[in-house]
Amino acid sequence: MLAIKPNCESCGKDLPPRSTEAVICSFECTFCERCADSLLHNICPNCGGGFEKRPVRPQDALKRHPASTDSPSVGINQDSHLEFIRRFPGVPPNRR
């Protein structure tokens, strides 16, 4: 079951459980769409995978299985990430 983390790991933007702006990688690193697209170029700085829309857990299910309240660390090393991106120019996530 997804933890549904509460914020973007890059800019700290709140991403409540019903947010349609959250994207995750296969390890559930969580970012807002803006950071994932413009800053990260669809490459997770933690694992190198791509991002997909985070599903929205239905309200009734949230009552039984609440979203995480543990905020992940915020901020990425942009220089390191740019160096990482340069290693995979235009390579789709399934080929990295």
C-alpha cells in the first residue's frame, strides 16, 4: 500500500492525499508535477526512475488506511542532479 507522502521532496509543496499534482517513482519518492517536469526532467534524483501520477486513495479507504504524515526531506542537490541527467540524455525510464 502506498504511503502517500504529504509533500514534494524538492520544493516542499503540500501534496495532500487527494492532490492530483503529485507524482511518484517506483520507490514512492514524491514530487509535485512542476518539479518533476521542469527541474528533474522526469528523472528521480534518488533512484533514476521516471515518474507517474500518484493515485488518489478514495475517502473511505483513507479512513481505514490513512496517508503518511511523515514529511520526507526537502531539497535536492541540483548540480549533482544535472550531472546525473547528462548521463541519460533522452533515455526513457525503462532504458536507464
